[in-house]
Amino acid sequence: MDLNKLRETAAGIVSRDDVKYLIGWRRGTFGYRAAPYFVEDAAGVEELIFSPLCISNLAAYLTLVEKLPVPRGQEPDQRKVALLVKGCDSRAVNQLLVEKGIKRDQLVVVGLPCPGMVDWKLLAEKYPETEAPVEISWKGDDFLLLYNGQEIVVPRAEALAEKCRLCRHPNPLISDVTVGEPVQPWAPAEDSGVAEVEAKSTPERWAYWEEQFSKCIRCYSCRNACPLCYCEDCILDRLDPTWVNRAVNFSENTAFHLARAFHLAGRCIECGECERVCPAGIPLGKLNRKLAHTVREEYGFEPGLDPEAEPFQASYKPEDPEEFIL
Amino acid sequence: MTEKPKLGVYICHCGINIAATVDVEAVTEYAQALPNVVIARNYSYMCSDPGQLLIKNDIKEKGLNRVVVASCSPRMHEPTFRKALQEAGLNPYYLEMANIREQCSWVHEDREAATAKAKKLVAAAVAKVRLLEPLTSREVDAEPAALVIGAGIAGIQAALDIADAGFKVYLVEKSPSVGGRMAQLDKTFPTLDCSACILTPKMVDAASHPNIELLAYSEVEEVGGFIGNFEVKVRKKARYVDVSKCTGCGDCAKECRLAGRFPNEFDEGLGKRGAIYLPFPQAVPAKYTIDPEKCLFLTRGKCGKGPKCVDACRAGAIDFEQKDEIVSFKVGAILVATGFDVFDPVRKPEYGYAGYPNVITGLEMERLVSASGPTGGNIVIHNGEEEIVPKDIAFIQCVGSRDQSVGNEYCSRVCCMYTAKQAHLVKDKIPDARVRVYYMDVRAFGKGFEEFYDRVRREGIRYVRGNPSEIFKRGNKLVIKVEDTLTATPLEDEVDMVVLAVGLEPRGDARKIIELLRLSQSPDRFFLEAHPKLRPVDTATDGVYLAGCCQGPKDIPDTVAQAKGAAASALIPLARGKVAIDAQVAEVNEATCRGCGFCVSICPYSAIELVTVNRMGHMVEVARVNEALCKGCGSCSAGCLSNSIQPKSFRDRQILPQIAALGGTR
């Protein structure tokens, strides 16, 4: 990855009058962390990075921005937002466009072909987190760690994040400019996480999810990090009628997670942010990916591939299968 | 609601329909004890005048402000009771019905369990009725015009009636000429008048009527809108002949390089036509059409040294540059008269239709005996070896009707009589012919039918009760294997010709009309009427009416009667000039709507659009409902992720207490 090229492109974009800021990543303050980074001027691009640690999906910030009331007599800020996207992130952008969550003309998309991200928790088993930031880069198919001043090559299979093992679209599907050469897509691995749950009997599966959902503290991190969970007034927060009670217990937690999963069916682009940010370690990816598999296999639909696609949940074909539904 | 709810609950016996299975007294007693219920009563027929009077009097005397009627389906009597509320001065939408007939007494046998269920249904209605909101229905103007799809006898008759009443009619016909199936028939049973003689004047009238715009060789492409305000797009297919110039002289067809090369659809393939053709001599409009799939010039871009039709046409009417044309217009009502297909006997291989040229269908027989047919009305047939005048002729009834093996359980209603008619015509033309009819039952139910059946038998035509099992060839004869079931005798009958009395089936392209107009099908796959007895020409889509065989097999008198009935129904919105808009429509909460447009895609009535609104200085898109188009179906609500669109009277806060009363927890 030619960081200079990225910084140069980013500087050009943030210097434009019609661009408010660029959302990218910079080095975190310790260990294996990369942090979201809002670049507002050309000087800021020096801190911009793109490394195997940039796993977070920044598309969520497009809709997280609060639309403050515009004082009378003033115009709302119509400047564009620039966003760095990997393949998976670009699918979120496409899906947001499909459901009119953002407008294309208010967006500058910088595409970054992605060779795959590391799951730092896998790395930390062998190379524990340090106080100082760890540098990681791609070296061929593998990862190169600069750990306590020492260069270590970590084989790809040892550290590649789960979502990247399953990845089918490493190259951005939408972008205004692309930095770097397209990568050769690799054969996606079998989704062992989903297969493992599917192999369970119904009572076993129930017991499994009971254990998982019982851990939930309802911090709503999954909802906040999800690029496609962005209703300003979430129905799970409403009081009349109260679909989900405030109580944190297995029953209400289950209602919350199932409602969210169904709302994401045919919309989830499998970026894995929900599971990554969960402080309780609930494997939410398995739940959402299961629905994504079903949508893909039964209806031949994959969200986020085409910004002009008809929204899956709002389209109907007479030949749509239904025999597998309950 | 600011005022305290005061409920009246009325439980109907529906004679014994409900009372025999549900203990109405117990339900009444139970309802009386429910919260806010001022009065609970039961009565033999709530929908009757005295029944309605009970409700009206209670509203006035006891000051009721909400009413629950526990009786039949709201599809049956909701309008009745709403009217009663309105007449007593109460908002008609303060009514909730509990369906204790279709959903309780009719489907249960155990009186105790059915009574318990009826109580729950009543409690659920009571829980909901308190939360209902007052609604006001509105009226919009209706377009004083009608669309008639299909110009067979049903479509022609309906179009003429509507046009005669003074309204504009767009008559759309898929094929190049109007006339439909009736134009193919020779004589009509039981009176034996000539089909063409009685139909042709009507075809001409339909084409020349000042109020009828005939769109022949055209297909309906798109229908939007609703009763009173349908927006229609019709594709006028290119004929490659300028109809304003074509005189119908036929010189082009004589010269066509492919003249006589293709089976003529009108003659059921017994006659031949060229690439440019007039379907039959009496066609209306009498204009030639070039078949774009056959014409050399259109398929290969080359026809000899140049298309001969162009040289032959003295009017200069041939126009290979012609393109399909889309015509748009608005109508207030739509009449569907798309007709039927005949059963294809290839699906009954035991009758050998595919292999033996002297096994033909009833419709082919019509062309064979018709004076305007390919043989000029002479019955001659090829038996595989030579052309003969058949002397031994058998008819087989119920081919593709009353036959579960081909998926058609129904009786096609016309085959018995057209067979009798054709048998008579054979005897008429070949007096020394031996004619047998193999039948299961003879259904001669119409006016003059039984008399005609008797007459035919007196003419020496033998009716043999038995369903043939097989037809095979022996020498130059066909052998029919059959058991005479009246004498229990197995027979083998050697004949020169077999006529299969094929039944009627829904059209192969019916699916397109179903999707266009949101129609339903009955189990026999014909279009479904709104009610089999009381609304036989209406459909579930308001403003769309049915006529003729698209709704089910029928003969010409029944078809014409139904067409006239459908025309009268279609005239109601047209003549009134207004249609009522239901008040139970969807409503958007613009404050929470995120403008994703899912509801816009989902809405089957195209009733929702996105509009831009100012939200705190930001211009954002939100959904908005066109109340005139909305049917209150609630599909939008099911698809809305932020729960920002809900049908009035079926809002979550109204139906959740109802569900809770049925046994939910909240």
C-alpha cells in the first residue's frame, strides 16, 4: 500500500471547497488499535493510514452525524463527505444509496482494494498487546509485524479476520477514485460459524442463543456501529407500543437481537462490525450471516452490490420461494 | 379520546348459523361484564331492520359512542352496520366487528369451545373499539369512460351497452379483428341461427359507434390508479399496413410470396394464409395485417427483389417502417372479457389427436361445417390415405372437462349442446351418415336445450353412454374402444372420423391480466368474481368487472346476459360521476420517516410517493400517501423499518390490545 499516494489523493480531496471532511483511519494510541480519523484540511493527511488494522467500517459515520437544527436565515451545510472504503465498506455505501440513507452527490468515495484485515485478538494470543502502538503491514499474502522493534512475519492464516476469510468482494464496488491496484479475490472459506450453529438440534440451538443473549448488557454498540442501523427514532426505543422493554434479561435481549436481525435481512452486508464491537462477545455475525445466506441462496440476492438495486425487503416476485419460511 | 367510552355489544344468532354452535346468551352475559360495556344484546338477525334499530335506539337512548357487532365477516356486513351508526349520528368508523360466524361457528363443532372462542373474539373487539379514531370518507370524480378488454361477443356487447348509455368506451382486442370465438362458429345451438349472421352486425356497430374507440391488434400494457380513475396504457402493435389507406381489397395477400404457406388461426389451422392476411372475410376492421414473425422482409430484411405486396397495393398502404404505438388514456371502469382457450386434446394421448388427421376437435369441426370455412362447408376429411366424405362419424364428449386427470374438474357447459348441433349438421349434410355420440351424461339445461337434444335423437343420432378408453387405427378406419355402460357391453366401433368435444379452459395468457388488474382465480383457474351469487360480475378490485368465459365456461346467451350485467355495473361509477374513497388509509409519521422508499416499492396500488419536506432547516425526503389510491392493505406498514407508516384503524396501538385480549401478553 502506497501511503504517500493515499495521502496525496486525500489532500487533493479535502482541499476542495465542496468537501467538508474526509473520514479515514489513523494509528491508535496503543497496541493493535487503529482509530477513525476525520481529516478536515490538507495538513491532516499526514496521520492517515491504511493497514491491516483498519478493520472498522467507517460508513456508519455517514448516518451517525446529527442533523442539528439550522438557524433561521442560514443554509444547511451541503458540502460533501469523503470516505475511505474497503470492499466490504463499499457495500454498505451501496446499500445506503439503495435505501436513500445518503445521497450520492453528497459523497466522495475513495476506494481501497483490500488484501484482508487482521483480527488483533488472534495476534494478541501470541504477541500480547503493548503500550506502544504496533505497526502492521502486508507482506505478500502474509502480515508483517513491527513488534517491540522486531520484524515478525505472521502467516495469513494465523491472523486473518473471520469476515475476511469469508470475503467475496475485497475490491470496492463503488468509488470515485481508487488508490492501489485491485487485489485478486480469494476463494471464500466455508462459513464454519454458521454451519456449527446449523448443525445443532433445535433445543441445542435455543440453549446456545440463550447463553449468548443472556450475556448482552444492551449497550447498543452493535446498533451504533452497524452502518445500516440508522433510523433516527429506532422502533426498539419506542414506548407506544413498547416492542422491547428496558429490562436487561434474556427475554427482552432476545427480542432486541431478533428484531434487529430481521430488520437487517437482505440489508446486512456482512462487515462484521456488530460482532467486533460487542463487549460481551456475542457472535452476532453468525445470526446476521445466517439470514444473509438464506437471502442469497433462496432469492439469489446480495445487498450492496449495486447502488441501483431494488431494495430486497421491498421487492416481490410471484416466483419468490416461501416453503422454507416456518 | 376525551369522552369516556360507552360500548354497545351486539351478538347475532344469524338464525342458527351462529346460535346452533355458539351459546349466544353466554357470550352476551360475558360481554356485559367487559369494561366500558353499557349494554350487550343478542338478536336473531342483527343485519335485519329491527336488528339495526336496536343499535340505533341504544346509541340515542344510552348515549353509546362505540359499537361492537359480533356476527359475520366484515366483508359481508361492515357497510351495513357503519350505515346504521351513521344514521344514529355516530361516526361510522366507531364500529368494530367480531367475526363469530366464518371464523367460529362455521368452522367448529364443539359448542363449549366455540362459545369460549366467541367470547375471546368479542373481548378482542371490545379492546380495540375503544381505541378507534373517527374517520371521514371522501368522494372523488370518476372519469366518464370505460375500458373493455377483449372484443369477443362479451366485450362487444358490453362496449355497445356502455356506449349506448352515452359514455366513451375503449375496446381493446389483441388479435387483428374483433369477433372472438363466436365468429369462428357455424350455427348456434339450439336455434341453429347462423353465428356470423347475428354477430357481424354487432362487430360493425362496435367499430362504427361514435362512442367506441376500437383498438384492434392492441394489448393493455399497464393499468394504474383505482375505480373512477384508472390510468391505462395500451400498445397498438404495428400492422405494417396503414389502416387509413388500406381498402381491404386483398391484392397484397394474393401476391405475397408466402401466400397459403401458414395455418390460418381463424380456421384452427385447417385453412392457410400468407404473411399478409385478413383473418376472415368479415373481419372488423377489414384491414390487412403483416405477420412480423413470418414476413420475409421483416424477418430477413429481404423479400425477392422487393416485397410484392408493396407493388400490389394500389393504395400504397404497406409501411414496413411502422412501429408499435403506446396510447394512454383514463377510464373510470374496466371490463374484462378475455374469453377462453379450448382444451388441447394432445393432453389425452389415448384419443390419438396428434397422430390421426381424422380425429379433430369440436372447434375444428365448426370450421369444417361452416360455409365460410376452408372446405366451403363440405365435410371432407383426410383419413391418412385419401380425402373422403366420412360416413361413420363418432363424437366423444367431455374431452378435457369433468376430468381430474387433466386437472379440469368442471363441466364446460357448452360441449353437450354443440355436439348435438354438430351431429345434426352432419346428418343434414350427409344424410346417410351413421352418427354416434359417446357421452357420460347429457346436460341440456338451457332454454330449448332439452327439446333440441330430443330432436337430434329423433333424427337417428345414437347416443351411447360410455367414455372411450382408446382410439386406434385399423386399415383405413379408426377403432373406438368403449364400454356401453347402460348395457355393460364392451364395444369396438369402426368409424371414418372422430370429433372430440373439447372443453373450455382459462386462457394461457390469463396470468398477464391477473397481474395487470390484481385479479384472483377460482380453483378452476378462471377469474374469480367478488361473490359467487350476489356479485357475479364484480371482482375484488373495485371498478373491474368480468364478462363471458374468462369468469367460467358459458354459452352465448349466458355470455351476453353477463356482459349486459357487467356493463350495467360498470356504468354505476360512470353515471354517478363520483366514487367514494375509503377513509381507512395509511398515514405517515413524517417526523420519524427516514425516506427510504421501501413503502413506495411495496405499495401494490402505487399510492405512496416521496416528497421533500423541511425538517429543522434540512430538506429531507419522506413518504406521503395518496388517500385516493390507498386501499388500507397495510403492506407498507409491514415493510417499514421505523414503523412510520400505519393504516388508520389498524395502527399498532389499536391492534396490539386486540391481540392481547386474544391471549397475548401485552
